[in-house]
Amino acid sequence: MIQMLSVSKKYEDGYYGLRDITFTVAPGKFVFLTGESGAGKSTVLRLIYRAEHPTNGTILVDGVDTAAAHGRSLTALRRKMGMVFQDYMLLFDRTVFENVALPLAVRGMSRDAIAQEVDKRLDQVGLSGYHRRMCCSLSGGEKQRVALARALITKPDIILADEPTGNLDISNGEKIIEVLHEANHQGATVFMATHDLYLVQSTRLPFVRLRGGRKVEEGNF
Amino acid sequence: MFTLRQTMRDIRRHPLRTVIVSILIAVLMVASAGIYAMSINVRHTISEIERTHAINVYLLQGLDQGSIDALLANLQKDEAITRAEYVSPVDGLKNLQARYPQFASVFQDLTKNPIPPLIRVYPASASGIAALATELRSTPGVQSVEYDEASVQGMLNANGFVNSLLVYVLLLAGLLFVAGFSLMAFSIINGKRKETAVLSIVGATNTQVLLATPAHLVVVWALASILSLLVLPGVIRYSTAKLQSSFAWVTPASSGIVYAGAASIVILASLACLFLACVIATILAYRIDEEQRREETLLE
């Protein structure tokens, strides 16, 4: 469960990225975070995975205050989450296998176990046989699916997706959403930021809408 | 284990880049060592030239041979003196005749040898020559003491200039070394920033994140050190070609001590730079400035 309680984020230049945001994403739900560019969607996600601290308010992830997470507790917090970014955040000088295997490698899993899991996840995102391909040689859709496989490989409780379809064509975008739905049906909480209101309307899933750093709407279409 | 595997994988994947960076760092190390060795060579050459300046100590006419031998023995024991040699009046006259053959008839007409007994003293350094001359003037049995004051002063001035120049060159070499090494370290650190961010995102521990960059630097540094140690003996031999001193207590080769000194200096200096780079990598990985982190790593 993700809870944001009266969260504000003020930058050094005095600009408020977020103002008094409060909402809850219940466990096992698929929730969209929507709004125009600059509304504060990415800031919300960065605050949740503790790339930033809120200026005011509290963020709880499964009851844990993210502001108090440091060192091992921060690692533990991040290990609960799988993250997908619009710009993929892949290591382009490495193979698909190495990128997808990274979360398991840092957890010290054996090579055989990693290989099995990577096979499953690449199969899930429709990239079977891409193991040895270098990430730099993939198309945008393929890169995003690799990023998604990397996020899913640890079977995280929470998946945070920041505009994962923003750079993709309709077909690739649908494939990404389909895989996220599948992960959600298997029990993961999915919190996805998107500016695509049509996508939010068509899925009829819960959403939180931001504008200018403030929450303006919450509910279902 | 994870960090080591990743580092070795990175190096295997980019062998050319690793080798080029290692060679560049090795060149910096060897160049610094070469400049150090050359400075040793220059200092040695200067001290050899200094030793050619002699003080002529003219003794009293008719001083008995026993007193002359005692005085010579005392001078030879003096640490400020490299060498002292006795020139008898007979030898002095012969030298004069050999030097000025055009005055042969004048020498033949001499009824008495006018040349006083002489001890030629070679001081250990030109800087102490004036003090030594003063000391010699007050020695019993000495008639007069002469040396080429203008030449010695010129030599001292030149020495001062060369020593300052050497200090500047060594400082410059040191700065170039630190700057070159740091630039390469920073380029590796910079190339690893995205990896650092990704590692944090996928749940790597702080140790794994912090070690990712230094581990790579250590491997490159080790390769560079091996390369430089392979090339260094040749460079030192070239830089110290005219060095005649014997350092047999270290190695039979005269350049042994210089080699050991140069190798120690470059390895210690590169270790210091490596430490600096690791500290910077650590600060980068743990930077508190969240806005910077946001801008530079996650929103590339």
C-alpha cells in the first residue's frame, strides 16, 4: 500500500513541485497518476522510491515511512518495488540478459536461478531469444519491454511506472499495459504515471489527477 | 563478488578502451618517473662539475716534507674535501714549462726554483669553497690560498637557477600527473554514473553501489602500474645514461636506486590519486543534493 499524506515538495529555487498531496493506493490495485507535463507526476514517483525527500508530509510504503529509510532499510524498501521509466534507464553497453538479471545479481542469486528467471520474464514481455542482444541495438518498444522485464523479475509488491508508454507507438504501448495488467492480476500493486487521458479513460481504472503540483481529481472514469 | 564480476565483465567487454586508458595512465606514470630520474641526473652532473673547481694552497718556501705530508693527510681526511694532491716545486716548474714552451729560454736561465710547494684541494661542493679557503688561509705552514672566485660565483648562480628550474619541472610533472590521472578517473566515474543510478533503483546495497566505480578504477590502475613497471627500467636507463655513480648496495646497475625511487614515487602518487578519485566517486554516489541527483541521473 502506498499512502501520501499532505505531501509537498519545494525546490531550492522556491518552485513547488507538489502541494499538499494526499491519496492512497490500496494493495493489489492498478492506479493511474495522470496530468499534463509538469503536473508533478514524476516527482510523486521519485518521492515514493525515495530518490527525493518531501519538504512536508509523510509517505508510507507498506506502513514504512520512506523519509526514515536509510542504508539497509532503503535497500529493503527499493527491493519491494519494480520501476519502469519513460527513458528506460537501461545500461546500453550491456546485453538484454545482463540488464534484466541485474536486480537478481545484486541480491546474490545463483547464475542458474537467474537464467531461469530471466527466461521467464523475457518470455512474458515477448522477447524470448533476445538474451544476447545489446540494449543499444533495440527499438524503443523493445527497450521498454526489457525495462519492464527487469522491473518484474523480482516479483515486486509494487510496480512504479513513469510514462512507460510515452515514447512508444500504440501497439508497443498496449503490450506494455498488458504486461502491467498481468503483473497486477498476479498481486502486484501498479502505480503508473501517464499524461494519456484516453488510456486512463479506456481502462476505467482508478486514477489520481494532478495539475500544477496539486491533486485536482481522484476516482474512476 | 557481484562487484568483481561486473568489473571484470566491463573490462572484457571494452578491452580496447581499458587498454588505452591504462596506457595513458602508464605514460603519465612513466613520464613523471623519467622527469624525476632526469632531475637526479642533472643534479649529479652539476655536482661532478662542482668538483672540478680547485683551491690552490701555496705553502711556505722551505717547509719540511714531514709538515707537508701531515698537512696533506689532514686535508684528505676533511669531509668538505673530495681530493687533495701535493704538487712539489719541481713538479710545479715542470708543469709550467710544459704549459708555456715559448718561454723555455726563461726557464733555463733560472738559478733557483721560484715555485712554492702547493697542495691542490678539490672541495666537495662549490657552495662551501669560500669558507674552506678561509679555513685554509689560517692553517699553519700556508703562505697563500687562491681560487677562481668569479668562476665559482658563476657556478653557484647557475646551480641556483638549475635547482629552481628542477623544482618547477618536478612540480609541473607532479601536477600534470595528478591532473591527467584525475581526469581519467573522473571520466570513468562519469561513465559509471548511470550504472550507479540503475544499481540504486534495482535494489543494490550501498556497498555494491559504492564499490562499482572504485573497483573499475583499481583494475585500470593495476594494469597501468604493471605497464609502467615494464617500461620504466628502459626509461630510467635512458634518462640516467650519463650517471656514473655506483649504487651496488641496491643493484649492480647504477640506475637501480633511481629506478626504485621513481617506481615508489609514481606508485605512491597514483595510489594517492586513486584514493582521491574513490573519495569523489563515493561522494557522487552518496550526494545529498537531491536536485542534482534528480537532474543528472534519473532524468538523463
